[in-house]
Amino acid sequence: MESGSMKTPLVNNDQEEARTSSSITSGLLLSTSVAVTGSFVYGCAMSYSSPAQSKIMEELGLSVADYSFFTSVMTLGGMITAAFSGKIAAIIGRRQTMWISDVFCIVGWLAVAFAHDKMLLNIGRGFLGFGVGLISYVVPVYIAEITPKAFRGGFSFSNQLLQSFGISLMFFTGNFFHWRTLALLSAIPCGIQMICLFFIPESPRWLAMYGRERELEITLKRLRGENGDILEEAAEIRETVETSRRESRSGLRDLFNMKNAHPLIIGLGLMLLQQFCGSSAISAYAARIFDTAGFPSDIGTSILAVILVPQSIIVMFAVDRCGRRPLLMSSSIGLCICSFFIGLSYYLQKHGDFQQFCSPMLIVGLVGYVLSFGIGLGGLPWVIMSEVFPVNVKITAGSLVTVSNWFFSWIIIFSFNFMMQWSAFGTYFIFAGVSLMSFIFVWTLVPETKGRTLEDIQQSLGQLS
């Protein structure tokens, strides 16, 4: 059950989102930039295990099972804090939650950097999980709550952009730095964000929930500029907060009823498919994947690093123009085709056929996979999750879906090395099949949300359930 006097939805109803002022101001850009520094840290943490794998296993004498646990323990830590992230952000605020996440991450990076046995290594990785578990919830929340409706999709996708930047930087710099140095360098953005958080405002909706009226108006003026119609927007926020307080609060049991069935299937389904298409394994073990295919891992990961950020920038501007469904379906088909070709390259390599095509097919497949994932399944499930749940279950639903994503990620990251030992080509053929299922899932169940009010989206889903 949900408890506590103050609650907040992941993104509030569109009565609150309908802006008369929809300009992009310096205050909005600064606040978003500081928030998505956390997304950058998330990307670094997720992909750190890829360039560090061979040296850590060699220097600390870890087995494949030991390293699989080290890589996946971050997701276990993420599950723990993600389960409480909604309530934490509602009680202490979005900025404070991001600040706490930075503390966890700094402790985690330092523990990894100075680890001399697998126990401290795993403890550090677990603390990183605590930090990024909070990040995965609070950053999209904060961005959605400070952004005008007209730019909601693009600004929300900046979360994915900075994750991609973190992954890219880790892939590239991992070729030049020792794994201990890499961990120490990765702690720096956490410290920068901790300082910068003092210079950005709290979420206007959180301020309204606690009746901090003067701060609410000051914050809106900073975010919308001197010419923004903050009085109208402040009135809309207050009205929605009051409506939210009058709504009956629903817990986990109430989430599983027919009215919420369709949104819940969409939220959980997209998170499951996002992970079971193999995305987390690619981020966590990219260097190892290239090595097993006989392709130089430093060249392969550098190629991936070069393409990640530009494609995320393109998608950030396309998401509010092309729509969610076309991007998700295109992403799924691309993942299916690319996973099949990666699997085929491993199959040919194993059977000694067409050896000259194996490495080119692998690199093209992996590049295509990363591009395909980035245009849809990478960030859009989080955007859609923030749009489909009714206000009275959003905290519960948001936490459940976030925890589920971490759990699905743990399954893939922990089992991937064992799956590759079983059958490298079989592993990617399974990923191809899941990607095809993703296309069918989006085509049949996921509505288009571009340009629609949150109220309209949620009402239509409730009628279909």
C-alpha cells in the first residue's frame, strides 16, 4: 500500500502540462543538463564492465561466474533502491534524491577502484546499483516535471542521450586507462553533479505539493523566463495537485485490476522486451563479444562509441515529430535483423564456412544493433511509461515497472556469459526472436502518445481495459 501524506505521479495529468509558454530558456537547459549528468553516470556504470573485464579477471583471478556476478550485482542494488525511489523522491524531493544517488555512486566507484578481492569489488558494484537505481527513476521524473508539453518527448529523451554518451566514453577511454583509474575518473561526474544541484530549482510540482507557494513562483520564473505566463501555469499545477490529493490512493493490489490492465501490460511488456532483446548484455560485455568473434575489441568498442551519441541526438529531435510507435516498430525490426546477422556470423565461424565474411558481418550487425536500439527501445519505454498510468497509481506503477526493468536486466547480464558458452549463435537467434515479438507487441498493444494529452491517453487506455 502507498503511505505518506505527499505523493507525486511520474508525470502529472495534462491539465498541468498545457503550457501557454513553451519556450526553451537558459534555466530549463541548465536544470536539464544537471539532471542528466546522472544519466551519464548511469551509462558509465552500466558499460564499465566491458573494457575492464579482461584485466580485472586476470589481476584478481576471477572466474567467468565471479565476473558475471560482479557485472550483474549492480542490477540487484538497482532493484532495491528502485523499489523505494518513488516514495523517496516524493518525501525529500527530486534534487535531494539525485544528491543521495551521487553519494552512493562515489562510494561505489571508490570501492571498485581500491578493491583487491572480489568481495570489495562486489560491494562497490552494489553501491553503484543503489545510486543508479535512484537515477533511473528520479531523472525522468524531474525532467518531465520541469519541461513544457511541446518539448516533453525530446527533453525526456535527453536522458537516453546522456546514457549513450556515458556508454560511449567508457567504451572509448577503457582502451587507454587501467580499470582502477577508469573507476576513479568515473566518480568525477558524480561530484560535479552534487555541486551543481545547489544551483538548479526543485520540481515545481513537488513545491506545490508541500505548499511552498513563493518558491513555486520563483522556480517557474527561472524555468519559463521573464515573459512566461507563470501565474496560469502555477494555478494549473495547484489545481492538479489538489485533484491528486482528493484521488483515492491505490496500492499494489489496486494496480492489478481491469482498469489498469492495459497500461500495466504496456509498461511491463516494454521493459521486458527492452532487456530480453539483449541490450544490457551488449553494453556490459561489448569487448568480450568482439574478442570471442576474433575481432579486435579496442577497434570494435571505439566504433560503437563513435556512433552512439550522434544517433541519440537525432532521435531526441525526432521523437516529437515521428511519434513513438513508428520509432519503436522500426527499432524492433532493426534489432531482429541485426541480431540474426550477429548470430549468423557466429554460426559461420563455428562451422568454418565463409570465414572471410564473419568479422565484417559481426561488426555491421553490432553497429546496426546499437543504432536500432537507440532509435526506439533504448529510451522510449521510459517515455511511454511516464504517459500511460493514471495519477492514483503512478508511484506504485512507476516503482514496479522500474524494479522489473532492473530484474530483467539482471537475468540477461548474469546469464549472458553462460548462454554464450552454451551457443553463441543460438543466443543471438533468441534475441532476434524476442525483437520480432517486440514488433508484434508494439503493433498490437502500444498506442501512439505523440501530441496527446496525458488525460486523453489514460482515459482511452482505461476504456480499452
